[in-house]
Amino acid sequence: MNRLLMAGVALVGVLGALANGSLFTVAQTEQVLVAQFGEVVRPINTAGLHMKVPLIQNVISFDRRMLNVELPGEEVILGDQRRLIVDSFTVFRISDPLRFYQAIGPQSDAIRGRLNSIVTASLRRVLGNNKLLDVLSADRERIMATIRDQVNTEMQNFGITIEDVRIRRADLPEENTQAILSRMQSERQRVASQLRAEGSEESQRIKADAERERTILVAEARASADRLIGEGEAEATRIFAKSFGQDPVFFSVWRTFQGYRDVFDAGGARLVLTPDNDYLRYLQAPPAPAAP
């Protein structure tokens, strides 16, 4: 009885192991090949639970997502004989796992070395037919599309599809960079000198215009002042003549006393005059009142 129970348990374990070995799961991000003794018997591209023959068949899994390969900086000679260090990356996916397995093997990373060499050769070939300005301008899209198509054509036999090839960075070699920087510095200095000269010329022009306007304003102000002074003197003369005409005797006395004030006000003036001098007549006797 114990032997029968042990045999039953062993049989159940063996059947469980066989059942477990015959079932496998394919994820949404996977595509698999079922191989038997190294030969692929069927590809599976649908996610879910699948079966295989245990102990005889095995499952080879490949990633169905986008993969990328980054290339280190490569020095490329352009069509205008300029040297450029290009740092690029390639985006690809395994579109035919069976062909990929037959060409490369079960390891998906094994394609990277082959892809690097093909992308590098295409970069050198296409960029060698274009100038530096083309690479740095909007024409770069066309150049990268040409490289992508060339690489995609060559990689079809490996079961992969090239989605994109991009230049991540394009730098000039150090010696070229220094030469270009020196030329840029010289050009900036030339532009700065030209701007300074134009600024100095404009400054002189503004100063000359301001000086001319100042001279005109001063001349006009002096002319206006002279005119006003003349008008004032004319008005004073008119008032003087009018006042003199109204009372000549009073005006004569008033003018004489103004003269006394101007001469004797300081207190240090000395005059040597005879007593009968007409200038001193009002000091000797007061003026006679005018007739009404």
C-alpha cells in the first residue's frame, strides 16, 4: 500500500513537472521562437500562454520594443574637406525574429557590433558628399534620412528594421575649433571697431548739431535782448521827453539834485569851483517855484 502511494505521488510530480515544462508565457514586449534541437519549429508573436513539448523544445525570446545603439565620436571628412567629429545613435527593432536568429543567433546584443560598423560606413559615405553648412542647416534631415535608408537596406538580411539614425553631436576637431574661434574673435573685434567708429562719428555729428543749435539760440536770445533793450531805452526816452515837456523847470531841478546825489553821496568827492558857478546855484539859494 505504501509503495502504491509513493508511486502515485511520484507519478503526480512527474506529470506536474511535464505540465510546467510544456507551458510558457509570452509578454507584450516579447516575440519568441520555439526551437527543437536547435531548429526553429514555429515563431510566436502573440502575447499570452502557449505550449511546447517539454524536454525537447525550448523557447528563445527577443525584445519587440525599440532598441538603440550609441556610436562613439567618429572623425569624418566632409565634402568640403572639413573634418567633423560625429557622435550618433541608431534606433532599431527586431522585425523578423526568425531571420535574426538565423543570421545572428539567440543573443540580441550580438547585432550591435555589426550595426555599428554599417552605420559608421554609411555616415562616412553620405557625409563625405555634403558640406559642413549642409550638416549644420535644415538640410540635415535629408542627410540623416539618406543614412537611415542605406543602413535599413543593408540590415534587412539580419531581420531588423532601422527606425532612425540621428547625429547627437557634431564637433570640430580641437585644432579646427581654435582656428574658427580665432577667426570669430577677429570678426567680432572688427565689428566692434566698426561700431565704435560709427558711434564716434554719430557722437561728433550730434555734438556739432547741438553746438549749432546752441549758437543759433544764443544769437537769437542776444538779438531779442538787444531789441528789448532798445525798446526799453526808446520807451525811457519817450517818458523822459514827455516828463520834460510837462514841467521843464521841475525836471531841471530834479536832474540837478540827482547830480548832487551822485557826486556827493560817497562823501569823498572833492570839487574846486568858484562860488558863482551855475552847478552850485541850488546849494546857495533854493529854486524858485514854477508859475502855475
